[in-house]
Amino acid sequence: MKHSPKLAILQSLDTMDQVQMENVLQYIKGVLHQPATDYSSFKKEAMKEIRKALRQNRSSENLQIA
């Protein structure tokens, strides 16, 4: 069964340690405090960061399995 993107994000959040959670919070705060930008560029940047985080999470899981 294919996992939904929402489920993948929730699972990756569950596996984060305190330092990783703090980094995510700092990133979100930084994005929210930036001057208003258009929605499409904000969404594009957010999706890029989410994909990057999910790829890093997958590669670290593959390393732990090996």
C-alpha cells in the first residue's frame, strides 16, 4: 500500500530527535517572519525543503538497515 505524503511527514516527525525538531521549528519561524512573498514561491520553497528532509530521512533509514 502506498503511503500518503501526509503519513510520510508524520512518520518522519516521529523519528526526529530534539535537535532535529528544534531545527524544524527554527526554519518554520524564519519562514513565517519573512516579509510577505507570493504564495506560489513560498509553496515551492516549502515543498523543496520537505522533499530534502524526507530524502535525508530515507537515506539514514537505509544506512541503519544495512
